[in-house]
Amino acid sequence: MHSLETVIFPVAGLGTRMLPATKSVPKELLPVYDTPLLQLAIDEALAAGARRLVFVSHPSKPGIQDYVTADPDLRAKLVAKQKTDLVRSLDRAAVADKVETHFVFQQTPLGLGHAVQCAAGFRNGGPVGVILPDDVILGAPCLSEMAAAYAPQTARHMVATMRVDDDTISRYGVFELTGQSNGASMMVSGMVEKPAPEKAPSNYAAVGRYLLDDSIFDHLDGLAPGLGGEIQLTDAIAQAQKTEGLCAFAFSGTRYDCGNREGLFQAASAYRELRLGDGGASGVPAMAMAAE
Ligand code: UTP
């Protein structure tokens, strides 16, 4: 597996589609059954070997920082009551105790590309992972699969992909494929953001997992606003593809769009099945029923 030290979590968005739930709770902390979206994203990054997590947040979302920070008082109370399973749950959240954790603020949500650019100070010459916590992928750890398949001599940038129907394609960034592939990695010749179905170059859509060469920060630097007036990560990746190569990686898990209520509901239901079922085989911690 290729070593992946740094993972960026863009979490500065407004989450307006999930109002009123997101009026005072950040979207990324909404629960998928019993586990916040952000926790699933962090677990996936750690499973892929990440040792430095960079959260691009907004000052109005202090809950994100609180979530990853240890709470020694609550922990001591739970320990005194011998609530071992709850201590484990609390420790799962306190990732700042386990790996290097950084916060940078995106004062205005100018787009995903701008959010990633806010983390440019943490570039270190190696590839960076980007996880969008509202894209939940269950069943197999997507970023680990990507790190295992990453072949920078062929393509220095990799984006997760899944097949989508014509009637939903205009919600996604869509890949134009060359026809060359190696296992689940398909070489890309272009990318279009949110095309009309008749203009879509394929049915392979980008989803929120990226493994990018750190040159992506050079492509983002000075990038003009694109679709919707936002600085689009897709535009920087499309530019990078021309000189550095891009592949779309068809991951094996199932993706849920948790930026909308129906997707979150479906993810919660699927995650509940995993938690109550064979958690060991699925990679999801089995639920501690006795403690709840
Ligand atoms: P979305 O595109 O779902 O946007 O962001 P949003 O603003 O959160 O949600 P709506 O459309 O208002 O409901 C996908 C991910 O990118 C982050 C979000 O926090 C989310 O994790 N993001 C988006 C940023 O960090 N900054 C941005 O400028 C835009």
C-alpha cells in the first residue's frame, strides 16, 4: 500500500439542505444511526494509514473541534462507573489524542477547491487524501482501497468513482474515460462538472474520496471561480489531469449521499445492519448492546 500521511476533511460548508437539523449542529456531526458522519470519515482515514488529519472548518462550527478533542472529565466519570463500552466510544472520537490533528478556517465557503487550498500549508511533498464526510461509503474502506491501487507513475491523481443513471448524472462531476484500465483504476481524459445528461461523457461520477499529488495545490493557486461562482476542486483536477495523469477508481463499497435527508436515512439503516450484524467481517465495530 502507498503511504498516505495526510488527509484533509473539508467541513466548512453551510449544510443548508439539511436545515433545520444543521442550524446549530454541523452537518458533519449528524449521526448515521449512532455514529457521526465525521467519525466514519476519520475511521476511514486512520484505516488508510493517515497520521495527520487537517480539518478545514468554519468558526461557526466549534462542535467539530470539540468532537475530536478529549474530554477527560467525562471519561473519568465513565471509568468510575465502569462503563467500559462508553469509554471506548468516547476514545474513538478523541482522535486528537492519537494522531496529529490540525484546524484551519475557511472564513467564507467559496467552494470545495478553495477549502482544500486552505490546507496548502500542510503539503509535504507526498500525496494527500481528501474525504468529504457527507459521502459515506460502507462495506469496504474506500480510501484504503485507493491507497493500495495508487500508481503515481501512471496517474498522479486518483478520484473515487461509481456508475450513476442518466437521471441523476447532472448532480455529479463526470469522467471522460480513455478506455485504458488496470483493475479498478480507469484512466481519465477529461472531467465535466454537473453536465446535462446528453452532455455527460460517461456514466462514471466522482464521489468524495480523492488521493492527490501535492501539485494539486499549485493547480488550485489562483484558479478562477467555476460553476456556481465557486472555486471547484474538479477544475483543478481536470487541469492536473492534462500533465500529471488522473485515474477514476471504482471502489467496492456502497456510497450514500448524506448531504440530503434520504441519503442519510438510507445510510443509517445500512449502518445499523452492519452494527447489529457481523461487525467483524464488515470492518465496523460491533455494537455494545449491553451498555446502551
Ligand atoms: P456540499 O457541496 O455538500 O455543500 O459540501 P454544503 O455547503 O456543506 O451543503 P449545502 O449544499 O448547503 O446543503 C461537501 C463537503 O465540502 C465541504 C462541506 O462542509 C462538506 O463536507 N465544503 C463545501 C467546504 O468545506 N467548503 C465549501 O466552500 C464548500
